[in-house]
Amino acid sequence: MRIVFVIPPFDYGRSVGHVRRGARRGVLPPLGVGFLAAELRKRGHESRLVDAMARDLDAVETAEAVAALRPDAVGLSLMTFVNEPESKAACREIRRRIGREVPIILGGPHVTLLGNRVLEVFPEADYAVYGEGEYPLGALADLLAKGERPVSLPAVSGRDGSGRIVSGSPVEWESNLDVFDPPDRSLYERGVYRPLPSLNLGRHVTTIITARGCPWARCAFCHQGSGCSVPYRRRSPGHVLEEINRLVRDWGYTSLVFWDDDFCAMPEWVESFCAGVIRSGLRIRWSVLARAASVRADTLRQMAEAGCYSIQFGFESGVPEILKMIRKGASPEMYRRAVRWAREAGLEIRGSFMLGFPTETPEMSRQTIELACELNAEYMLFFAYHVLPGTALEPVALEHGRRVTEWCQNIHQPSYVPDTYGSAEELAAMVRYAYRRYYLRPAYLGRLIARTVRRPWLIGNHALSLGYWLGAALRG
């Protein structure tokens, strides 16, 4: 059976400050469908991928690409509320071209968050798979290949003869992630994936993940911190090292982006992994995401010795009261310490802040911007806070502010305004000011020049970054 996975259209370039259509930097291989394809391959099924976001396709072009692959089933991966309109349009166009006999299956985080309602929102779809999809999608594919059209299965919803939506029972989470094969890399069209300038170490870069779930899972602005997180589990260091060996040997990758929510959780795991990388003699460079509360000075040094060159922190705010309200579990002093340790280890530092949280005044926003300047990371991003439905912070946000638009694909532009700000434009201007204030400082420019002198190959990265900076700092 041939299943064609679809990543729906989304102009990702707008969300990172680059407003020209077709800017695809920052889109890297989607690992979720890769894991599903690996499981389906073990069951004797074939998988293909139409990544409309990476290929810059619209809904009609996406449907044409899907139909050309002659699927026996289509798996539509729904990631976020932000591109729900594009996803619905793509689903309609796909149904129009493949007819009623080919089932459309929905999956992804958006499906898990919406529950049964997703099949009401996407009336052209036949099934929805919730949570981790390897086992439920595999079971559904096996039955579809036999010509059966089940109404529901564990972790699968479908429609009965009257059109009523019927849900199967939940399934237990797999505790041992090593039972799942790594993502099927043959799924990806390598030429369409290119990193942002802040992660640009040439074209031979890909994503990898060692864990599922968030080990903190308490942040009030995030779905994972609002009761929607899967249990945190991690693959064994050896299982991850086997995958890296294949990525280097069989695929020629030299740079890896670890997509874990907090790579530095479980310091003993990190130490074992780094020791394995060093013993193997693998010549790779890699970057990670981490919580400032998780890092340790000795662990960061080991990571650097094993080839880690870059670490990204989600700082969110520089105001202690805001950090407490959003349940970040961190403080400005903790941020200063984590950045100092990372810098002493020789790591490049990336960071991000959000402006316009509920109750946040313009003066608080400027306090956040000044902390960012003090940290003086190599790359810093500033976003407007957006209210995610179903999160713990949503009722607080609506009590102390208002939505000004349902969704905005450019995350620098506000879709929510706290009542401490006069208008959306005032908040948008603060985001633009943050970029100008941060990147035009003599302290930052001096560090930039010094880094470029030491590493001349960074000139190309800086030239690319300028376009994104112009989009964020001047146009928003």
C-alpha cells in the first residue's frame, strides 16, 4: 500500500522575518512523518512525501503533486492552528483530485489538540490518528491494504455509516523508544531543505531527535505545559549514535540540528552520549535547544568537546514577575549564568524572547530587551506573544487583553494585545525596536566583527541574516 504524506502549505519565511515568497530557509526535514514511514516500511507499506511548506506549493499545486503519486491513502500532517486555513484548502483540493475511494488520514499535534472536532473541521477527511502514530497508523494501514474500512481503532477516529464520528480507545505510550526505527530518510527531497543563517554550516545538515515530550512541561503559554504533553521518554545513547553513524556514512551529513525540547535534560545521558561521539571519532558539528535551568558548566564543556557548536535558549522574558506568571521556572540571574557557562565552553549562543505577555507594560518590554542586550548572544529573536487555544495562559490573556486577529502567519506581528498596550501597532513597533536596539549596538557589532575575522566563512551567513533582520526590524 502506498501512503503519501503531506506537509500542508505554509509561508514559513514570513514567520522568521523574511517577507519574500519562496524564502524556504529554516525548513528542515519533518521527523514525525519520517518515523511513521519507517514503521510502515516494516509492515510492508510504501511511503512518499509532498512537503508543500518546503517546496513552496499552494493548495492546488499540493493536490496535483499528491495525485501524481497515485496514492492508496493520504496522510495529512497538521502541525498548528496558524496554517489551519491552508491545511483545509489543501485537504479540499486533494479530495477533489483523488476521489472518494482514497482515504485521507489526519495526524499531528493539531489533531491531538482538537480531538474529535478535527473531523468536523476537515469534512473531506476519513480518519484522524491521535498521539504517537506508529502503532495506530500501522494498524489502520494494514486493514486498508486488505480492503477493509474500519470505523475506528485504538487512537483512531472515523465515521460510521450515518456519518457520525466514532473514536477508538486510547493507547498506552511506548516506554522504550528504541523499538522504533529512526526516520526513513529516503522520504525527504534533500535539495529543498536549508537551515536559517544561524544554523548554516553548509548544505549537509539535517534534523535529529533523541526524546519525545518535554521534561519541564509546565510553561503556561505552551500546549505541552497545559496538559497536552506526552510523557517524557528518551532513546538510549547507543540507539542515537547508530542513527548518527548512518547519517554520516550513508547520507553524507556533517551537521546535525537536535530538535529535542531540552537536550540538556538528564545530564548523565548527555555525558554518555558525548563520550560515545568522542570514542567513535565522528567528525560532526551539532546544535541543540536547552532550558537555562538544565545546563551545567561541565556538561556544556563535554558537549563542545564532542562537536556541539551552538545552543539555543528560550528566555521568553527578562521580567521576574512575567517569568513567574508563565511558569518558566527560570530567572534573569539563571539566564546570565547559563550564557556565561556556554560562552566559557566556546559555544555559539542563540536565544529568543517574547514581547506583549498579559499584564506586560511597555516598560517591562524594554526591561526584557535590555536583558537581551546584556546577554549579547550571537543570534537573538524577538516575537510577539500569541495566545494558543487551550493553554493555561489563555484565560489570563483574555482577562488582561484582547485578540486583534485570529491568527497571523508572521509571528513578529501581534495577534494579541495586552491591555497595558494602546494598540497592536504599538506592540509591533516594540518588536521592531527590539531588533534595532539589539543588533545595532557597538557591543554586538564588535563581537560580530571579531567572529568574522576568526571565521571568514561566516560572511555568507551574515549576508543572509541581513535580509531577515531587515524584515523583522523595519517591516515587521
